[in-house]
Amino acid sequence: MANAKPLKLIEISKRYKHITPVPRMPNFAAWIEGVDLTQPLSVAVKKELRQALFDFEVIFFKPQKITPQQHIELAKVFGPISSGSYFERKADAPEIELIMNDKKRPPKIDNWHTDISWKDHPPLGTAIQITVTPPAGGNTCWISTSKAFEWLSPGMQKYLEGLSAVHTWEIASFRDSLAAKGDEALFAALKAYKPVTHPVIRKNPDSGRKCIYVNTGFTKKIIGVDRHEADGILAFLFDWFKKPEFMVHHQWEAGGIAIWDNRSTQHYALADYWPHDRVNQRVTFDDSRTPSKEGRAKKKALAGK
Ligand SMILES: [Fe+2]
């Protein structure tokens, strides 16, 4: 028997006047129609795009021939451009990270994760365009972590709300990539990016929805409970996330675009197309409310007084 709450659908015609979201799942994952991304976007359209991201958590556009600058401008609709991750950068537009996979570079991100949850302030979201698609496969899946929370029993919700978990890149494949570069690179990263703690349940400040915030990519342990209990809870949640009701499975067309809210979703890039080519161009954006690096250093210094 499901614990599902009665479904109350978002009233699209009342809420949206300038764009047309077409949901692929109930209140999750929507195509966006009626927006030409090759033209400057009006303030009203930008506002509704932000609303759609918060309402549906991942939004999709059919293929559009956007320039690198238009890709960057699209990401800026949702927040300031983030420092991103360790991926290669596009030479003429360093805001764009490239994930290029081919015979010599097999795909490596076939695991469920939230981007960069190993930082205190992970990015708000990412806008990706798959510019080269393989002849078959190479889909991306997203899960709604707010839906995964909503469907839990009240007792389990309450229990999880009292917990925190440790997140670190050290349990991901980054560690092996860095170690391959030598001890110095690994030690520098270990020093620069120490493990961080996040609540197991976080409220998305823009949608107001509570979300489960642990992922197989970067969550190492739950704090304050016996290791066996913690491992059991994490194993249960990682399995729970995989309920098809929480998931959208997206098949790409070359030039298609997806934007996700990194606070309310996890994603998984299927690696079933190798050794064929696939090119992913991505721009990651932060929450404009995130304190700057200087602000954080100041806060830390004051806390230490
Ligand atoms: Fe990712």
C-alpha cells in the first residue's frame, strides 16, 4: 500500500501566462513550450521560468540552436554562475563545462547524486545541453527528492528530520582521478575541501517543499546514530529513491536542454552508450542568497572570536 498523499495538481493555466509548462509526471518534470531561447527573454518570461523550475524541479526544452552566450544567459535567469566542478572548460566560454565521452573517455557519472553536495553551499542548479547524442542510450534520469520525502510515513519523516549527514567527494571517483595525478594533487584537495555536514531533510526555500538530502555519490554517514543503523537508513533511502513514481527518464535529442533544481532532485547519467560519442555542455548556477567567499570567511572569523 502506498503512503501517497492525495494528488493536488499545480494549476498551470492560472499560474502561467507567458510560458506553457507541460508536466511529464504529476507536479514533476515539465517540458517548457512557447519560449524561443535564441531571442532575448522578457522579465515576465524569466520570472515564470524560475517559477517553473521551483514547481517542477526539472524542466526541458526541445532542441534549440543557442549560442554559448545564450546558454550562459539562460543559466543566469536562475542565479549567478557557479564556480562549477573539475570538468574541462569550453575555450571561448569558460563558464561552460564540457563532459565529452567517446571511445577513449568512457562515461563515469552513472550514479545517483546531487551536484557538489560536498560543499557547504552546493549550486542551486544546472542548465545542460547535449550537443552530440549517441545512436542509442545516453539518457539522463532525475528523481524528485521532495516527492520521495512526501511519500514516507509520518513516523519516518519525523525521525529523518532530526538527523544530519556527512558529505565528501572522497568517496566518489574524484578521489581516484586526483590520486592518479599524484599525492600532491590529492593532498591539496583533501586540505581545500574537507567533509561538510547537511541536514538529512532540507527545505527548498523557493518551493517550500521538504527534500531528502542524502545521495550515493557523496553522503558518507549519518551522524549520532550507531553505524549499523546509519548504514541501514542510508541503504533504505537509496533504494526508496528508485521508486518509478519519483523518477523521469529522459531521452535526448541533439540540442535538447534540461535545467534542474539541485536542491530538490538527484540525477543519473546512463553509461549504456559507450564507446559512442556524447557531448554535454553545462552551466551551473548558485543561489543568489548564498554568502560570498569573503562573507563566509568573515562569518567564520567572527565565530572564532
Ligand atoms: Fe551531476
